[in-house]
Amino acid sequence: MSEGPEAAGKPKGGFLTWALWGAALVGVAAVVYIIGQASSNQPPASAQSPPAVAPGGASKFTAKFVRPDAPTPPPDHVFYDASGKAMKLADLKGKVVVMNIWATWCAPCKIEMPTLAKLQAAFPNGDVEVVAVSIDSETDAAKARLFIAQNEPLKFYHDRQMKLPFQLKPAASGAPTTVVYGKDGLEIGRVAGEADWSTDEAKALIEKALAAG
């Protein structure tokens, strides 16, 4: 007896199903083969490039310290020392000057200040001057003076007009900004933002500036 339409359709459906499954298995096998080949071709761990690792304190300092395209003199801008005497950075020519712009409202400024104090303490002979210039308002000057007193041997300096950041060339991008000047009075380089100035690398930078004559 001949098979009915339903029976006649079963072999075709079964064949199509198995064909689809077969194609899928071939595809999976191909993917597995490719992955296996890629894995086998990988160089040993010792030959691979080391992963990017966050640099330590010294490397961070190097990354932050930017040298100028051309030597630049300090701005001809008046600020005041602890006694209220007017002065300019040019008055300190002959010394290596580390000029820091900061304010009491600037949290990163206050965090890095102890490291600037340590840098100053590392050069007690007077040939290096860390000049931390507050750009606080007149009403906050007393607060700034008190903060500096807690970070000896730093001295208090105040920019009453709060214009020093804009007098730099190029202008400071924010606070803190620290600029290093050589004994010739020209800028060696600067750091925009907080940095650890107590590191051996920072000290080596200052020593190199001193040796430059």
C-alpha cells in the first residue's frame, strides 16, 4: 500500500533537519579549530609585551613635568613676602626657584604642600628657593599664612591681585601649578596639577639645575 502524504513528507523533513545540524556542527568545529590555532601560535608569556602598568611615583613625576619649547623668563608681576614687602621672581635670579601657585580653597594644593616643604628642607644652603605664592583673596590671606606656617621651612608669599597664574607664558591651566626656574632666571619646566616634590627624581631635577651653573 502506498504511503500517505504525511508519511512521504517525513523523510524530507528528517533529512533537512540533519543537514542543518550537520552544517552547524561543521561551523562550530571550524571556530574551535581557528581558536586552537590562534592559541598555539601565541608566543610564550616571557616573549609577550609586558602589560601596561600604572607608573610609580617617580614615573608619574616625569610624566607630569613639561619642559618649555623655548626658555622663558618669569612674569614681571609683583607679589608680597611675609613682611608685606613687594617682590618679583626676577629678584631671586641666581637661585634655582621652585615657584608654586596655590590657594586654601584648592584641595590638591594643600595635599602636595608638605612635599614642597620636604624639597625645601633637602636644600638648606639657600641656593634653592621654594616660593609658594598664595592666590587667596585678602580675606583669606590669614588662613593661607597659617597653613604655610604648618609647612616649615616654607615661607608665606601672597599675590594680592590674584593675577600671577595669568601672567605666566603660557598661562597656568589651574591650581596648583609649579614652575622651576634655573639660576639664569629662565623656566626649566613646570607641573600642572598635584605632584610629589619629595621624590628622589624631583630632587635630582633640582640638583641638575644647580649644576647647570
